[in-house]
Amino acid sequence: MEYKALKDIAKITMGQSPDSSSYNEEKEGLPFFQGNADFGELYPNERVWCNEPKKVAEPGDILISVRAPIGALNYAKDKCCIGRGLAAITIKDEAERNYVFHLLKARNNDLNQKGTGSTFKAIGKNVLEELAVPQISRDEQQKCMDMMDLLESIIRERKSQLDKLDELIKARFVEMFGDPMLNPKNFVVKTIDQVAVLNKGITYSPKDVADNGMIVLRSSNIKGNVFDLEDLVKITKKVSSDKYVQENDILMCNRNGSARLVGKVAMIPKLKENMTFGTFMTIVRSDIYEYLFAFFQTKAFREQIKFQTAVAINQISLPLLASVKVPIPPNELIDEFADFVKQVDKSKVVALKAA
């Protein structure tokens, strides 16, 4: 089979972050996408604009994340500014562009293995340029794309099922406890530090990062309030056992460049090895973990941290989190809710096994 390097059939533009003074939310200039956090299902979500762009993608370009997690893909819907977390791949022929898009999806693991960097893995322009693209007929290209589309539709269907189950938990929370902001059932109100133990993550340096060692959990290990180990960093630094995560701990992102990601949470499952967590993360440990996990996904929680995260540049300090007020229902109601969550989790396992 004949192959061509991607650089021979496409133009590759590596992103570059413009001066932050050119950022705005008034839609002045071009939409600005910094990395895969801006990605939607097919096209990026416009949130920030830039009136002094340095690197630009054209409509129809393939946008690919070049920093961890490497390989996420979208299309540029309109002309846009791209930051250093992205690259734009320009291919004039639409059919070949779609083929390369699907090929890049299939090569995601390969691209991640080529990532380098001590703290955050990334790929350079040369990795994309030298990507081997099989030269096959249009009919064969279409067959490959049809197969990928079928697999993606199955994945989307399973994800939709899981999303509906998550919404069921949220609806049950409101049904049983009401809106925590209003506390209509007049439950006793306590602060988080009265019902949970908070533990801040460890610091480490680039020299501590290695291929073998202990996994250190970061914000990229939370995806849609789900624990995810796709993007891993390991360290050789000695870590005390009080900094190990435990089953049913709530992992929370307390600092991030994107304000909307601050406060996102995931539940730690049963693990096969010891893991720790980084300095921009917090562990919330509590006997009422199912209830608190649901509470952290409510508007009531977001509203309590919103002002402070704006003042403190996208971060939740430990004292702030400790002071967050939460209505605490009677134990029998919390236990009833926990049992409901466990039943829904069993349904999730069934849905995943069917995938």
C-alpha cells in the first residue's frame, strides 16, 4: 500500500496564543479557541473572541488538540483564532479532508504515545507532518468512514443512555430535597467542613515526572463528572499515605485556566493501585458522599463559589470550600437517595457492557 506524509497533502498551522489584552466577550474580532476544552461534538463552542489573532484557521479546517489530552478533533465552522493547544489542518478537497479526520480519530492512541513533555504531554508540528496517510481509492475511503461512523453512533447512543441516567439522579435529588438554594424543606444547614474532610493536593516538579511511578490525578482526569484515566502523569516523588485517594472520595478541580471547569467533580472508584492528586485538586471525603457529589453539581453550589472564583482568578480556596453551606437532610433520606444512586449505577454498568 502506498502512503503519503500528511505534510504532502495538507497545510499544518500550529496555534499561538495572542496577547491576553486582545481577548473579549463582546464578539470583537475572531472566535478564539485555546484548546480542546472549547470543543463541541463537531464544532467548537464560541465563548471568547480575539481582535489581534496570531494564528488563524479557515472554515472547514480540521482542528486537533496538540496538548494533553492529545488528538481531540473538531472542524472550524468559521474563520477563527487558534491558541497553542491546537493545530489547524487545511485540506482543500472535502472528501479527502473527511477521510483524514476519521484517520486521525483512529490514530488517537498513536498520537498520544508520541507526546513529550514532563508535566503536560504535547506533540510538535513534525509529528503531524510525518503522519502516514494510506493512499486508497475513494470507495475504500468511504468504507473506512462508514465503519467509523457506525462505531461512533454506537458510542453516542451509549453516552446518551448514561447522560439520561445522570439526569435521573439530578431529578431525584431535587424531588427528594428541593432546590438547595431555597431549602424548602427547612433541613439543617451546615458548612462543608462540618460534614467532610478536605485534603489539598501535592506539589511536584518536572523532574519528578517519569514513565513509571505513582499516578497523580489532575483536572484532565475528570470528564463530564466522570473519573477518567485516559491522560496520565506519573511521578517518582515519595508521597505520604494521607495523600492517597480512596474509594468514594470526591475529586474536585479547585483551579483551572477555564472558570467553568473550576469545581468540576468525579467520584473515585475502587482502584487497583495507589494514586495521589495534584495541587490544583482537592479531595472531599465524607460518609454522605453520594449526597455531596450530587450537591456539587447543583446551581446552589456554583452560585456560592462564583464570586470568589472570579476574584481569585479561577480558583476555589480550601477555606472557601470549607465555608460553603449545604442543607443536610435526615440520615434516612440520605440513605434512601444513596440506595437510588447505587441502583442507577448498576444500570450504567449494564449500558456499558452492552456497548
